[in-house]
Amino acid sequence: MSYLRAAKVHHKDPDAPEPNSADLTGSHGPFRSISADVDPLDVSPCIRFEVQNGVYKPRYVPPIPFLVMDLLLAFGGGCSVNDNYTGLSYVRLWGGNDKQMLDRIFLNAEPGTIVRQSRTADYRNNSPACFSKTSASVMKAEGKPMRATYKGRQQAIATALRYFQRNAHRSGIKITEAEYLAILHDAFALLDATHRHFHAAAA
């Protein structure tokens, strides 16, 4: 929460101190490790994380998108990596019927919209800037038909709230459901305000 508060202040007043990425680190939840790092391309701050399955290489993402992911998983649920061995890799939250792709949540993808990872980016980089939205019809025209999904940000929030209802009483975190929902909305608003470039409409 300290990172979210500091990030909101800094966004409103760029002269205010920058949030400390170290506030997001430490091993917790479904993560084997979390550390502050820098993006190898532009040397901007990022968070490097490993999922519990140590087979996969660490992924990295800017701090605010990582904050969103961390908050969604605050009351339970796993995080896994879907490597397709063709140079693409997608991070998934939760599992079973709750499973959702992180890129769709970041980009607020609409039902039926396809999200693609840039082939020129490091496949371990899960920054929203490395993904783009397109339509199922475009993919079909390219000879790459893909099954579109309806799941996106609203479904992610609903899933996070179900985990809150199930686990909050034994989490030790003193917070109401309304307060948790408000925090999620604040985090998403900050994500959208600081990563506007990825909201281009699907063709």
C-alpha cells in the first residue's frame, strides 16, 4: 500500500518523491522471488519476479503493472507462465475456471479482442508496451485464427473479490471488501494513466 500511495502522489505532482520499487519486493504469495531491477532495454525501473515453478526464467514488468498483479492476488490464487516454445510467453493468474491472461487485464481487452505479444520484445518482458490488441478477424485474415475470449479486467476484479470473500477472514489484513475494491480501482486508474500508449483500439 505504501507504493500505491507514493505513486499516486508522484503522478499528481512529479516533483514529489518517486515511489520506491523495493516496497514491492520480497517473496510472498505465488512468487518464488521478487526483486527491484531495471529494464535491460531502457534502464527504467522494473520488478523481476519468478513463479513457484522454478523451471521458467524470471519475468519482469514495470512497478505499477506489477502492483496491479500483486493486488489482484493479495487474497489467494496462483500465478503461472505459459511458454509456447516459439519465443512467446504469457503470464496467467489463478487457475482452472478462474484462469486469466495477465496481458488482457493490463490492456483492458474487450470480449472477442485478441492480445498479442510483440515478437521484437524480450519474451520475458511483460510490460503492457510489449502487447497489442487486435481483432479475431484480423488474425483470421493473417491465416492465424485464434479463439477469442471474453475474459478481461472486469472478470479479473470479480475473481479477486471472490478470493477476498473466501480468504480475507484468515489473512490478517484488516480491510473491508469495499476498501479492497477501491484500492483495485485506484491501482487500475494509475496503470491506465501511466501506460496510456497500450490502449490503441483493435483494428
